[in-house]
Amino acid sequence: MRSNCLKIVLVLVAAVATPVTTADAVLEGRFEVAFSSAFSGDSVAGSWRIAEQGDSLYVELGDDFAAKKAPDLKLFLSPVVASQINGKNAVAGSLRIGLIDSHKGAQRYAIPKQTNLDTLKTLVLHCEEYSKLWGTAPLR
């Protein structure tokens, strides 16, 4: 009897300890800081991933995401490589994902349906109002 109880407890612990994810990572990485004389330090840091759930894609910012505040800070997916993006061209030809909800912590944003990730090269965090690049992240 005691042996059976121990087996049941171990099965329950294993079931509780195993994380259940509802979205699978397609791509993931970390932000690279955009160096600018406008900042005294890093403007963005943290992890991100593009996740697939059902037939939808999402940009997910990690728990460690942190960005300096800006009045109009938005996420974009760009067809331009990260090293060639600056404040003036950051949104040219880019797909706008959305205005960020918070300057810290985990967040999730839907990517428009029918988006072809193969044509996109960089995740961009950009203050559109002042044309200031906060940071980039190569998708691959």
C-alpha cells in the first residue's frame, strides 16, 4: 500500500513540475542596443521570441525585457538587416507590430496573419515620434 501511495505522489509531482506551454518558439534571441548620444546607457535589454500558437504568430517579450521610456515606443519587423537600421530608416518597409504596453516585463503582440517571416530579418524597437532607434534583434 505504501509503495502505491509513493508512486501516486511521484506521478503527481512530475505532472505539476512539468511546464505546460501553449505556444512553440519559432525564433528567439536578445535585443541589441542601439547606441546613440541621446542615451547615457542601454536603451533596451532582454529576451524575445516569436511563438506560434495554432495558426497565429506572436512576438513575445521576456520577463527580463526592459526599455527606457519613450512616448511612442513601437515594435516592428523589418526586411533590413540589423546592422543597417538607424533612426531614420527603422520603419521603412517594416511591418508595424504595435505600440508596447509596458517598458518592463513579459508582453505578447500578435503578428498579422499571412506574414512571411522568411522575408523579415530584424525585430526593431523604435520611438517613431522622434525617429530614435531603441534597439534591434536579428531574427536569425
